[in-house]
Amino acid sequence: MALFLSIFPIVLLIYLMVKRNALPSYVALPWVAVVVLIIHLLFFATDITVISANIASAIMSVLTPITVIFGAILFNRFSEASGVTNTLRKWLGTINPNPVAQLMIIGWAFAFMIEGASGFGTPAAIAAPILVGLGFNPIKVAILALIMNSVPVSFGAVGTPTWFGFGSLNLAEAQILEIGSMSALIHAFAALVIPVIALSFIVSWKEIRQNIVFIYLSVFACVVPYFLLAQINYEFPSLVGGAIGMFISIFLANKGIGLAKVENTLDSAVSMKEVAKALLPTGLLISFLIVTRIQQLPFKAMMNNTTTWIGTQLGSLGQFEISQGLVFSLKNIFGTTVNASYKLLYVPALIPFVVTVLICVPLFALNGSKIKEVFAGSFKQTKNPFIALIGALIMVNLMLVGNDGSMVKIIGKSFAAATGEYWTIFASYLGAVGAFFSGSNTVSNLTFGSVQLSTAEITGLSASLVLALQSVGGAMGNMVCINNIVAVNSVLNIQNQEGAILKKTVVPMFIYGVIAAVVALTIIPLFFNV
């Protein structure tokens, strides 16, 4: 019964979002959160104080995804209003008008690099609107962006899912590096298939066949340096691989290498001065992300400084603190051990999105009414995703209540117990379940890392391999995670299509897991002692 009641909310959520006349996420998610609340009260008999503390924590935690969404929407509305999007559209047409080239440069290589710098769903939020500006269908772009943003994710945000996601397991440095190395190998094989599947949602198979040489040159341009760097480092594979891949992809597209000739229908009279100005906001964005994420620079530590600056007791609600790094925290909520925090400077919202827009407004001479329109429209566009994400985070928080007896852990342990020594085949899907819940490869690794490790120890499987499959699963789960689908739809202003998109992305996610299992069973043993 515990297993049935733990799985039931997930099944209900998927049903409500994919059925005929599907409910939008901002309706379905809050209702499923209520169902989880009722299950906790009636079956698990969870203390109401603990439930209330987790709901309060979820409401504060929603600030992280919703401010990222707001920042991305603001940046994209500014790009439209200032003419940046139009200039970039013309420029990309002059590089090569072939849609496959544009999709691989922006949807694959550029997003790969942004994932390596930031994570937090920013790759889709930045890349997808550029593709829509080039004339691609918004829903198809959302699907492509979600599928493409999987291979680099285990090393996203300067390797956070790997070094921080498994940090609580007290693994040796060499083992974390080995997990990263195995993860990169599995992702490298998946990259032979996944980008092609993503492209098939936008262009025909005939176009894919005609441009297959360029597609794979672009894939290898990212994946080869990514894989090689992962053998010695678990922070920079995606960032460096994406940057190298993007420059090589642009060079190849400019020369027309591996691409079918396509007539340019764009009015492409655009000077390099205009291009440089149009690229300035995106360049600032990337520079802010990289500078604030590299551990060797002082800014990351400063923005994550939790040394208390101001603190006050908010009655029974808890201890409210603002740190020297402007981390807003609510501790010991309702007298429990539940805490919540929001990193104002580190979460990629104020920096880089809002700051970049404020710097660029005078450079592009936007008048007061335009600026007001951009900000007002951005706030309005975040209303429904705000409601959806509150529902999602309350559901997630409550499903994590209970430590080893939590609903999420019950699901994970039951899966592991049912498969035993064959767990290698299924391990990645548990990682995907974690990402589906939380919207984060890092949180998936934190949640299920201990389950995966204990399963490996009990069954005699390689701990490094099982944890690598967990990390790969958390990355491929990005395709189906509700938070990411809500985010990309919000940025592209797509209404009530979350369920339809989920139905499309679940197929490549499943294929990714099959590839991961095959590589784990056949290729990994050739290179690692497992």
C-alpha cells in the first residue's frame, strides 16, 4: 500500500496532463500537491507541523526557478523590443540559411556551452527564443530544446551535479572523477542518437539525411573535447566542450561543409557593427555566468557566502537571516529542522539576466514606455508558471518528507529490490524519476545517490558505474521534468501544452535509458574495472 500510494500522485499527475482535454500545469500540479498532502495526513500520519514547514519551505524555494524564468523572459522581451532578435536572425541567415545548421549551432552547441556555465534551465531559456526568432515553430522548438539539453547536464553549472550531487556520499576524489568519466562515456554514445531525434521534431528525415555529415561534425565538435576533459576534470567538460563545439560548428556552417545548399530568403543585409552590437547582450550574459561560476575566481565564494549579516526571529515561523553573500534564509521553520534559502546573487536571475538588461537599455536607446512594456509583460507572463511551480515544489517537498521512509525513497528502494543484480539496466531511470520530481540533476543525485550506492553494495555491482548511471539518468530526466517544461513554455509564451510536450519527450528519454544500459553492460567494462 505504501508503494501504491507513493506512485499514485505521479501517475495521477501524468494522466491529468496528457489526457484528452488535459489540465494545464498550473491547475494539475496544485491539485496533485493536495493529494500528496492528504496521503501524508491519512496514511503516513505525518506531523502537521512537519507538513506545514515543508510547504513554507516550498513557497520560499519557488523563488529560485521563478526568478530564473522571469529573468529569461525579461531578456527575451528586451531582445525583441531592441531589435537584437531581428539582427541575430538576419546574421544567422548569412552564416548559413540551412535550418539544420541553425538548429545545431543554437539548439545544440550554444545550449551545450550555456548548460556548462549555468544549468538551472537557462540553456533552453536562452537558446529557444533565438530559434523561435528564426521562424521555427515554438512548440517544436520547446521539444527540441528539452531533448538537446541532456548530454551536457551531468557537468552543468560547472559540474555541480557530479561534485555536489554526490558530495553527501563521502566518496574519494578519485571515485568522483571515475563517476564523471563513466558518465561522459555513456553520454558520448547517447549523443550519436539524441540530437538526431531532437532534429526530427522540426525538420524532415530527408533533410536530416542530406545534412548528416554536418550534424555529426557538430556533435563530435562538442562531445570529443567534453569526453577527453572528463577524464581529468569534472567541472569544465560541458562548458569547454560546448564553447569549442560552437566555434567549430559556426566555422563549418560558414563554409557549408556537410550541408545541403538552401536558398537564403532572408533580407540579410546586416553589417558586422550591427552584429557585434546585437551579440553584446548575449556576450555579457555568458561572461557574467562564467565569471561567477569558476571556483578559482573569488566571485562564486562571495555570492555563496552564508556568514550571517542580519538575523531576526519571525515568531513561530522561524529564524530569518540575510548573509553577507545576500543569501536569504528561513531556518528551523515552525520549530523543525526544515530550512529554505534563496541566493539572490548566485541564482542566474538578477545576475546575469536583469543586470544585463539594465546595462543594455541605454545602449539600445529604449524609451520609457518600451521599458515599462518589457517589464510589465515579463511579470504578467510569469503568473501561471509561478502557480504551477508552487504546486510542483510543494508536491516534491512532501514526497521527500520522511528520510528513508519518504515516498520518493519507497519508490526507489522498491525498484532496486525488484531488479536485484539486473539493476544496471534500470538504474538510469531512477535518476530520471528524481529529475522529473525536482527539475534538477543535482537534486536527483542528492536524493537517490544513497539508494543507488546501497543497491550497488548489496548486489555486488560497481558503485562507480551505478552512480554514473544515476547521474546520466538525472540528465536525461531533464527532458520530462515538469519544472523545465513549464519554464521553456513560459519563456516562449506557449499556453497549456505541457502534457502534449511531455508525451513527445518521454520517448527519447526512454531511448536514452536503453543506450545507457547497453553502454554500461558492453562498453564500460572494456575501459574500466567494473
